Amino acid sequence: QLQLVESGGGLVQLGGSLRLTCAASTFPLDHYFVAWFRQAPGKEREGVACISKQGQGTNIVDSVKGRFTISRDDAKNTVHLQMNSLKPEDTGVYFCAAERTSFYGYCSIQPGDMTYWGEGTLVTVSS
């Protein structure tokens, strides 16, 4: 079973930056598309960004477009979420998730489409 571990969360001030890392173990990530989700207290989990196999396609939710970027390094079995110009509304637990696929250029930010999940890393943005 694919195991995912997130890191890089923390406390940051308004306008600051963080880089989250999703590291996979037990299996190579290159057969999976990967997505980042977040969940604020009292709210549903929402998709933030995803990246297809080999990074041929990405999808970024409108609320973070232009501030967040997603990338992957299959040689290191990692996926990164670079978060810039952070706002208090970006606060939440950030999860990475992966789904095995045969398709290149496809990814999803729907939680129901994902099989493998990490346990999350907390991001807090103070004003």
C-alpha cells in the first residue's frame, strides 16, 4: 500500500510563504497523480491543486491560483506545494493524496477520487 507523509507546515504571517512536501514510500509515485487538499476547522475538505503523471498537467483551484504552485520530482518520490502570499483563509490541515492511473495529463482535486492519503500537516497563517 502506498504511504504518504506530508511535511513543511507551520505558523507564518500574512504574506509569507511555505513549501509543503509530500513524500511517498513503499511504491514509486510515477504511476500516480497526486493532489493537495486542505481542511479548515468546521469546514469540508477541499481540493487545492493536483498534478498528473510525469507532471504533464496541473489543476489549481481559483482561490489560490497565482499564489500556489504544484510540482513533482519522481526521482525523489516527492510532490511539492509552494505557497506564496499566504492569507489567513489559507489556514488549515493540508493533506496530500494519490491515485494510480493509466492516463497522462489527467488529475483530479475531488476527494472522492483519491485512494491513498497522508495524515496531514498544519498550516496557520496569522494576520
